[in-house]
Amino acid sequence: MMKSLATKHAKDGITVNDVAPAMIGETGLIPDERVLVGTPGDVKNIPVGRLGTPAEVANVVLMFCQTGYLTGQSVLLSGGLK
């Protein structure tokens, strides 16, 4: 859907992108890092070694808002998890 909308509206100067946050702490979705110990989401399995922050997600969204040449892109914000 995002790719289709990006193509359709680009000529009008409207950009469409998305961010896919994963393993973001401080949101209430993950009550505590200790809950993840021994699971695939354990911070030891995240290449950057920690959970992401809401501020980091906001930074990506802000970048989308400030970059009028970027359209039709998805950013997986996952600390390197695949």
C-alpha cells in the first residue's frame, strides 16, 4: 500500500514512507528487559545490545518529515535484528 501511495502521490509533492519499529523499550509493550531473557528478543541477541527508545523512533519519523526526496521506503528500526 505504501509503495503504491508513494508512486501515486509523488508528482504532487507528497511523500509516503513507513517505519517499522521493533524491540522498543519504554513503551509499555515490553514491561521489562528481564522478561525477554532467554527469548529471541533477549537484548543479548540484538546486535546493538539494547532495546531501542521512543526518541529514536521519533528521529526516524522526523527525518521522513524533513526529507522531501525520500519516498516509497520502509525503515526497519530493530537494532540489527532480522
